[in-house]
Amino acid sequence: MPLFAALLSVPLPEGAYPPLSLTPQQQRQHTHDALLAWLWADAQRQPVLMVWDDLHWADPSTIENLGLLVDQIPTSPILAVLTCRPEFVPPWPPRSHMTSLTLNRLERPQIEALVRQRAGGKTLPREVVEHVVAKTDGVPLFVEELTKMILESALLREEADHYALTGTLSAVTIPATLQDSLLARLDRLPTMREVAQIGAVLGREFAYEMLHALVTVDERTLLEGLAQLVATELLYQRGRPPRATYIFKHALVQDAAYQSLLKRTRQQYHQQVAELLEARFPETVATAPEVVAHHYTEAGCAAQALPLWQQAGERALQRSANLEGIEHLTKGLAVLATLPDTTDRLQHELDLHVTLGPALIVTKGYVSPEVEHTFARAWEICQRLGEPPQRFPVLYGLCAWYWVGGKPRQARDQAEQFLHLAQRQEDTAPLVVAHRALGLPLYFMGEVAQAREHLVQSLALYDPQRHRTLAFAYGQDPGVAGLVLDAYALWLLGYPDQALQRSHEACTLAEELAHPFTLAYMFATLAMCHQYRRDREEARRHAEAATRICRERGIPYWLGVGLILQGWARATRSQPAEQLASMHEGMAIYRATDAALFLPQFLTLLAETYGAASQPDAGLRLLDEAYTIMDSTEERFYEAEMHRVQGELVLAQTAAQHAQAEPCFQHALAIARRQQAKAWELRAAMSLARLWQQQGKRAEAHALLAPVYGWFTEGFDTADLQETKMLLDELA
């Protein structure tokens, strides 16, 4: 009950139900589950027919709920009929239990059948039927309207079983279009016309209470007008006044009534509706600000509409309804374009862009053109306004666009500017984000120790309580992001246990915050953390959790990452070739976001998987692409591992390739030492030691491997250190 009350914005009796101690994401998920459970319970009692009409107008949350229904509907006795215009593209893939039907315009036999039905089964003169067929062009509503108009005219005389003509068709003014037909019906009663027009301004569905507050006629006249509209089947009625709700029979009926208003009159009505909502229905303003914003927008009251679109966007994003939020904020930007270029206008535009940016990152990926435009424009506004507080989320958005786009040097320069500005603030929040923003490009450029210095400072300043709202301002929680990246750095620097502890802290914090994008980020990046450790089971578990959240929430960037790592984690269980499809699917999704970050690493993982599938040549071709991308982007943190995998693939081609493989291992070893990457150094030393062992150089292999292994003080349960210990024992 509390879930449905919140969904419908209905207040609950005080003390009747315990409060919902749920995050917005959890409440959203529970609401979806409750709606489906309600439906399943209904279907257990008797078969259910559901009709979802006009999907092309559905909001994203409704589409999301319908997608869940589509997946589960084969399990219950339910027939769902979904109607939409041809331009609507369902977001769910085709299913075997779905049948698609294209409804064309009515053919002559169908038109004649509909005419007979409207005539109560009585026969109409052939000339009348021919005229209806010719005029209506197979549009069902026009067939109904034109038939009804002719029946109500003096042209026909009703007999026992048929209608007879009393004159010629030319003697009666017959509308040439559906719009003319509907307007002609409204024109017959001026009172009915005004009621229909104001109702059309309110929407396809409207409440008697709202209509009564707006019309100029007395209540008796209003009730008569509504009764006439219902009797003529232009409106449907649910309930009784004053609690009645009215629905236009068809969207075209509403359009006809709406378009019959002069533009100025229409704007006046919209303004009256908006002012009435603010004065008498404050709960609507609080729970559905987009409704009031719509009326002010249509009224031409841009200044009043703008903050409401901002409020609607923020409210949607807080509920993780990202697509609705983007829609509201985009409408706000459209309204903004009608205002003069003032400081206030710039401030409003900045607020809209800063709110819009993280939502676009979630739905489009970090490097989409929309994200670039949003943050570039926001930064331009920041420079015009001086030093607004919003400049920090904007700078972070630009940093993310650079580093995910494969431009770590530009990202580093932007992050250094970010840090310089943040150090001048009393508030620690910008500094938390700035240190992490600088640590990230340094890490990916292979400057791991320097990166960790900034990550440690970021985490020292982070307070989960004070900074929990930063996830909404920056798109993801900086504490979780900092912990994950520090786990990467610790592992690479040779501290596997500390890295694992950091990953556990990140997981706990992300689950407490329950911010969807942060959760998707956490699961995907921790899957990568376990991939570094070669813990395939944990990598698989986290990757599957990431893909599940990303599919539910529509997060393409981390979905691609999750699928790649999921395929890698499953690859060597039995049939590695079977998992290549998952990795390729993930790569396709990831590349579609225009991301370049991680590509050298992902291509290396794919190459390694091809090697496990006895296809080393295919793996080496992928490594060629990885090197090209690395040279272009300067993303070098995975460089040592790339050379090591190349050496292993060369050896897999034929055992005679020892001479070509050894330089790869030596190169990997040199890069790892230069980067202080003890994890890569150990792995490269192990590959080289194995090669020397095969060549009979046991002493040299032991002398190479023992000091590297001896350096480690933790992580002896990891696959790398266990295998190193076994190899050292063999070489002793």
C-alpha cells in the first residue's frame, strides 16, 4: 500500500503504515515488483486480458514496467495487447511469445460492417455507404463520426429495418475531413464546445474538479454540457461529479477541440490551469512539477516554467528515472531559448546543463556527442559567470569526457586545473573529487605511484555522510570510485591483500548508498579488479551483477564492460570459444559509446581468450590493434601485460618461436619495473622463467624469479604468487 500510495501521490493516514526505509532505487524496484505481483495474482484467479494503448506516448518508466512484463508473461495466463503508431520502436528484443500485426486502413467490407454497426444493424442507402467509403479513406474514427453525423441529419428517415433517403447528399453539408467532422459536432452546442476546449487544454484525461474551477458557466450548465459530450461519445466518464474523471474518446477528438482555440485564448487557458494548480493543488506541484511546467510553457510563461522543468528533472533523476529526467531538462532548455540573454538566464541554463550531464552519461556513455556538448556549453557559461559553484561538476564532466575518450593528457591538464580551483575552497567536497579526477589519468598513463598519492588524499577527505549527495552531482559517488581505483593501484604496486580490502570497502559503501550508476560502476570495476587477480569466479559474479543492473537501468557503457569481463571469466572453464561471443557483444556495445579507455586491456583479454581457444593468430591480430590504440591514447598501465601476452601467443603458434617470444617477455619486464608495477613484473618474470626452464636455463630462471617473489609480503593465496612458488620449487 505505501508503494502504490507513493506511486499515485496519495497521502496515507498518519501512523497506518510503517515508513518505507528504502532508497529511491529500491523503492522504484519494489514498486515494479509489486505491480507485477498484483497482476500475477489476478491471473491466478482467472485469465487476464490487458490492453496498453498508444505506447508511442508512454513515459520511460511505463515502458520499463512493460519490458519486465514482456519478459515474464509466458509464465501466466495473460494476453497483452499493445498498440502503437508505426514510428514507435519497442526497446525489448523480439520474443517467441510475441506476434506483431500491422493494422492498415479499413478495407471496404470492414467500412461497411462498421457503418451497419453504427446504424444499429439497419441497412443504409447504397449512396450513403458509397459516400462514407469514399470520404473516410478507411480511417475508423472518421467512419464512425461521418456515419453518426449523417444519421443525425434530416437526410435519412428511419424505417423498421432500414434508413431511407429524404433528399440528395448534395443538399447536406458533409465535412470533408475528420477534423471538420469533429468541429461540426462541437459547433452544434456552444456550451459543449467551451467545455470540450478547456478539457482539451487539461489533457486527454481530466478531472471534474479542475474543469469546474476553470469554466465560466454555472455548474448546472457545465453538467449538462458534460452529459452531452458523454452522450455523443466524444467523452467517456468515470465516477460521478464532483469526483468524476473524463477521458476523450480518441486523441484526435482532443486535438480537434484544442486546435479550435485561438492561440491567445489557448495560452490564457494554460496559464489559468497552471495558476490554479499552484493555488489549489500544491501536492501536484510537489509530486508532478512537469505538469505545471507544461501549462506554463504552453502559456508562453517561460520564466515560471523554467524552475519547474528543473525541479521535475531533478526529481526524476533522484528516482533514477533518467530518461524522464533528460526529457524534462531538455524541455527546460527549449523554454530557456525564448528568454533574453541575461545573467539570470545563463544561471538557469548552467543549472539545467549541470543536472543533465550525469543523466546523459548514464544513458549515452561518457563520450557521446550530447555529453560533450552539454559540458562544453556549461564550461563556457561558467567562464562568463565568473566562479559559480557548478564549475566543479562541469570540470569533472570534461575530465571524464577526456579520459574515457582516450585523451589522458588532456584529462590530466583539466584535472590539475580542477585541483587548483578546489584547493581555494573551504568546502572539502570539490577537493575529494579533484584528487580522484587527477589520480585517474595518472594511473592510466602508467604513473601508478603518483596516482595513488592523490587517491589517498581524496579518500582521507571523503566523509560518507557529508558527501553522499555527490553521487547525483557528479554521476557516481567519488568515495566508491576512489576506493576502486586505489584497489587497482595497490594491486599493481604489489599489495594484493590491501587491494582486496579496498574492493570490499567499495562494495559495502556502494550498497549502502544504493545509487544505481554507482552500483553499476562498482560491480563492473570490481569484476576488473578480480580479473587482475585471475579470480574468475569472483570476476564472473561481479560482472553478472553489473550486466543485470545495466540492462535494467539502461547503462550501455558499464554493460559493455560487464559483458567483456563476464565472457573472460567463463572462457577457460571448458569451451573458451563459446564465451568469445559474449566478449564480442560487450566490445560492440562498449565501442558504440565511443569510449577508448580500457580498449588496449580489453583487446588483450580477448587476444588471451583466443589463445586459450587455440587461435593464437587471431589473438596476435587483436594485439596489433591494441598497440595502435595505446600509441594513440597513451594509455600505458596495461602495456607490460600486453607484451607478455604477445610472447605467450607467439609461443602458442609453435614451440620453435622461443627466439621471438623472449624479447616480448624482456620488454614486459622492463616496462613493469619502470612503472613500479610489481604485479606485472611478477607475471612477466614468471613467463620468462618458464621459457628459460624449457631451454634448460634453470639457474638463470631461479635467479630471475626468486627476488621478485621475495619482495612480496602479502597475497600469497593469489593465483600468481601460488604458481610462482610452485615454479620456484621446480627450479630449486
